[in-house]
Amino acid sequence: MENNNLNVLDEVNKGATMGMDAIKFVSEKNHDSNLKEALNIEYNKYKKISERVNDLYNQYTTNKKPHETNKMDKMMTWYGVQMRTIKDDTPSKLSELLMQGTNMGIIEGRRLLNNNTRINDNVKNILNDFVEMQEDSVETLKKFL
């Protein structure tokens, strides 16, 4: 079970760091002050989840750190944002891009919740909070479509 706890924490942290990367890349294209404020709030939510994972991770292992997005994933995310916003970098398009990634995170998070029923409560709480945070993010982003 300890390995499942680590795997779930790794996946949550990868999702959180990928969310932060995507927001950072989209923010470079954004010119709307309302979207900028919303993105800052969302970025900080992802950061808090990642901090919670890091705080808990040492309870399960001391010889490694939680997984983050690797350089290739970061590059692909950056490239995807660049290509999809060449002709359209409106708040609507930027929020659409973020919603697509967030929806993938929600699906993966729900899958983790459904397939890891025996993880510790503190790990399950972080995972559940992460999924709920992403679901709230989608609602926030819908306002910019």
C-alpha cells in the first residue's frame, strides 16, 4: 500500500506541476487583466497542492522527491501553446487550452480515486482536493470562453 501512496502522490505532483507550467506559458500570451488575475489564483492553487504533496512525501520515503513534469513534457506543453495561439491568443482561446488540459487532469484524478481505494486518508484527501480544485478551475475558466 505504501507504494500506491507514493504513486498517487507522484501523479498528483506531476499534474500540479504540469498545471503550473501550462498557466505560466499561457500567461505569456495573455493581455487581459481579468484573466491574468484568475490565472494567478489558479497557479497558486496548484502550487499549494504541490507543497502539500512535498510535505507528505517524506512520510513514505526519504530517498527521492515527488515526480514533476520532465523537460520533454514541458517543451511539448510550451510548443502546444505556441502553435495553438499563433492566430488566436484571445482570452477565450487561452482559457479553452487550459480547460482541455484541466479536463485531462480531472479524468486522471478520478481514475486514481476509483482505482486506489486503499490509500491512506491523508493521500486520498490531497488527491480529492486536487480533483475538486481542477473542477473549480474549469468553472472559473468557462467565464472567459
